[in-house]
Amino acid sequence: MAQHEMALSDGPACAAVLAAGIGSFALGVLTTLNEASAKISGMLNLYGPVGPLSGKTGVAVLVWLVAWAVLAGAWKDRQMDFGKVWRASLALVILGLLGTFPLVFDLFG
């Protein structure tokens, strides 16, 4: 009896990791845009008592979910270079985090 090894793809896991980085980056960009433009700040104010935070987080979550769905579909059966995906995700998370600090977004305000 021949043994067949099933190779598991890491594409879906890589999609989840990269999507998290993309969502984090989106939050940083939205935070910076919110501070840079009163018009954008008004557009992001989806719920008055919360202010623009409601729009920033809502849009960032939507970006994360769409990125995850698209990447998971594209990478469903693929073997990815997890190291590259991890480094790209880490860079996006760091950039997103920087975009939420007043020292950074005040440069654009």
C-alpha cells in the first residue's frame, strides 16, 4: 500500500497574517487623514457620541475583512513564503501603529 502525503498549504494562514497587517495600516492611515482634514473627519463621524473613531475603526475592520477574504481566496491552495509574509505584515503593523501617534499625525494636521 503506497503512502500519500498530503501537503497542507499555508496560504490561508498567510492571508490572515497579511490581512491583519493591512487592517492595522488602514487604521493608521485613517487616523492620520482624520487629523489632516476636517472634511474627512466629518465623513468618519458615523456615530455622534463616539465621533470619528467610529468611522476609523469601522472602515479599518472592513478593509481587514475584505483583504482577508481576497487573499484567502487567492492563496487557498498555495504554499507561501511565510517569512516574507510575516515581515511584510510586521512592517504594515508598525507603520499603522506610527500613524496613530500624535507626534506623527500632527505632522499632517
